[in-house]
Amino acid sequence: MGTAGELDAKSVTGKLLVADKSLKDTRFARSVIYVVSHDKAGTIGLIINKPLVKLPMADMLRQLEVENTESDAELDVHFGGPLRAEYSFVLHSSDFATAKATAMVDSKFAVSDVRKVLRAMSEHKGPEKSLFAVGYAGWAPEQLSAELERGDWSVIDADETLVFDLPVWQKWPAANDRRSLKM
């Protein structure tokens, strides 16, 4: 993958950042972060292994003022990161997209407008796999490169099993094991 100084947008976007076991910042200790975007303006990611609460989807739909929807499903809400807790995001499989409301990260992952994707999910028309997060993790330009140089994070390939299917308590150990492998 190269050194941190050689990182470019394509090398980190759509990848997972795996916190080193020595990282002591409680917001990020043992975190696995899916990188939604990385460019000259900075980096945005979502922590995928820190659940907050399980809520009835109907309650979330009401809070978001999504009208004419009913659902008996429950929604696992994750801590996406310490920035902008008033913002929510749905990271999901690429099998779902709506015009002007979905940003495809790569061929496997996308992020969609929360209201549109939750409405589709309540109608059983949403993505096969998804992760709902509040807040996000962010880095200023060159900040992530410096943290990678220092050894705070490793970068590994993302896959749907690790992001969506593993129980949250297994994600960091599984990702940590992968970072040790020579790919």
C-alpha cells in the first residue's frame, strides 16, 4: 500500500482503518472505521463496531419526520464518531441506490440520505445490508497520514462480512488479525 506520505484518495477511500492496540483515545480505542471519503480536504469515516442503542425503526422514522411509513423492525444505532452527533448516516451494500440521494463509495458500498434509505427499508425495498450511525470520524488534511506514520492505524481492505455481518465485538479482533497478514 505504500507509506502514509504516499496515500491518495483511491488508496484509503472504501478501506478500513484498524486502531492499533496501543491507541488509548477512548473514542477510538479498538475501533474499526470505514473510510467514506479521503481527499485533499481531509478524511471522513464511520466507526462500525461501537453500538449505542437498538431502537424501533418506527420511532426513528417519526424523529426524522418520514411520513406515511410503518415498520415493526428494530434499528441498531452505532456511534459513527465524535464529530457532529446530530448527523446520521446509513452505510449500506451497493444493491440499493436512489437518484441524487446515494453516494457510491465503490462497487461494494454506498451511503444514502437517511430519510430515503430508512423509508425504503421500512417498505422492504432497501439495501440487503446496512449500518446506521450517528456522528462521524474526521481528519483534517494530512492528519490521517501523520497518524498512520505514527502507527495509530493500519489500513485493510473492506468487505461486507466484516462491515455488516460479524457481531460488533468480533470486528476489531478480525480486522486486527487481517492487518497482520501480508496481502
